[in-house]
Amino acid sequence: MSDSRTALARAWREAESVVVLTGAGLSTPSGIPDFRSPGGRWERYRPVPLPEFLAHESARETYWRYKGETWQVICEAEPNPAHRALAELAAQDRIELLVTQNVDGLHERSGFPNERLVNIHGSDANVECMACHAREPRGPVQARWEAGEAVPRCACGGPWKPATISFGQSLVAADLERALEAARRCDLFVAVGTSLVVGPINQMLPVAQAGGAATAILTASETPYDDVADHRLADPVELALPAICTRVL
């Protein structure tokens, strides 16, 4: 094990409270493309902000076309060794809270305990009506899209939208407060597979530092906090996290 992995494993083992933030880089080894990298999802689709989705049928059609195509990728993906390592650490009470920016449900499918998980950007597994705000599982609505319904609609007439946070849409206040409060109280904050450029959730790292926590960043890309983190690893997360997990436990 490299010195950097050994040092982080030691800090993890000694910490009483560990909080983790995960991003798209955790799921790329499972075959789910990220957003910003070359070949990522935003090269083919411009993000549709919520105000556009609400105002224009053409925007809703574009949004559903993008979401409809990526749903199949998500369904076929499997949790990778990094997901499973995090689930094992949580099972052994070595993670107090995991906040994920991902909407793919791979943490849930890895066995990570739901009571310690915050899906800060929502989940693709459900849909929400933008008129009456009813929620339903994604599967039946997705099947209607696949059958040719360009914008599936709720019984009330409002458009269904996968229950993820779009640009121009506020985070769930209770989820954000829970994430920031956990960061404020933790002894070790670990960011995995995230570029830490999306606010306000990227503020978890400076909030943790201000509270006296050690901080670690495990991702291949550069982040705005690389120079201030106590531990910085660019190793592939699907290799680094299982090795660290073994050493911690």
C-alpha cells in the first residue's frame, strides 16, 4: 500500500466520526459516464434548467430524451469495488454519513445503509409531477417514454420529471442542512470522485476544516481544494478505496 493510502487509512481508523461526499468519478468505473470530462454527457446534451423544462414542451422533450437514454445505462450498471468498500465501512460503523451527488442508485444497490445516506441531487429511480408533485417509481413512466410518449404526463395532466435536482432547482433544505451539520461535527471528511466545484454542497470541505476536521480528496481530477487537503490521492477509486477499507478494518 502506498504511503498516502496508509496515512489516510490511519486517519480513518483513528477518527470517531467520518463523513464522505461522493461524485460522478465514483461511478465511472461502473460504466456511467460523468458530465464534464471529454466524452461526458454534456458533450451530447446541453443541461435543461428547470425554468426551461416548465416553460417549453420542446425543452421537456429534450430532457426526457437525455434522461430516457441514460436510464438504460444506469439500469445495466453494477456497484464497483469502491461502492462496496464504502458499504463495508458503513456496516462497521466507520462512516457516520455519506452524501452523494450521484443519482444512479448504486450506493443503495451496494448495500449502503439508507439511514446514513443523503442523495443531495435526488434520484433517477423516481419521478415527480411538476404540477401536483406526486411521486411514483420511475419504471412504469419510463416504459411509457420508451413506447413513444415524448413527455409522459401524470393523471393530473402535469409533466413527469425524473426526481433529480435540475439547474435552477433548489436542493432539499433538510438534506443540505444535514450534510453541512455532519461536516461541521466530523473528525475526518473524505471527498471521493468529485471535482468539488458544484455548490453549495462543495462547502462541506471548508465547513469540515473550520470545525477542526482532517480532510481527504480521492479523485483523478484537480479540485479547488487540493492545496489545503490533508490527504490527496489521485489513484483510481476502485483500487484505492478497497485497499484503504482493508487497512481501516
